Amino acid sequence: MRTELVTTLKRQATELLAELERDREPILITQHGMPSAYLVDVESFDAMQQRMRMLEGIARGERALEEQRTMTHAEARTRLKRWLK
């Protein structure tokens, strides 16, 4: 991963955005020598958001199993039938 200073971002934003779009490689922006932000292309960001939603759904399902908040297939079918009417 590439690292750039915040001043580089200020001075060369157009060039950095063009490289980001071309390479699809995130850029770590630092300020005063410390990590400040990541610059990522829109497509990669959207894909990360989608993965995060999927992982959160899996985590909710695992919690439901641990807490025994489950139902049989027949129970789920009955509930869905009532819900979809």
C-alpha cells in the first residue's frame, strides 16, 4: 500500500485520484507523520461495504444460534406465509 502526505493530497489531488482509479490500490494519507485516512476508489469501497454487511449478517446469525433464537423450517414457513399475506 502506498503512503502519501496530506500536503501531497492537497497539491496533487487530481493525479492521485487518476492513479487510484487506474491502480485500484488504496493510499494511506498521513498528517504530522501519523495515519489520518485511507483514499480508496468508489468500486473498492462499495465492495468493502457489501462484504461488511454480509459479515454482519453472519455474525447476527451466529449470535442467534448461541442464544438459541432459532426455529424449524416448518415454523419459518408458517411465519412467512402469515407475513406475506
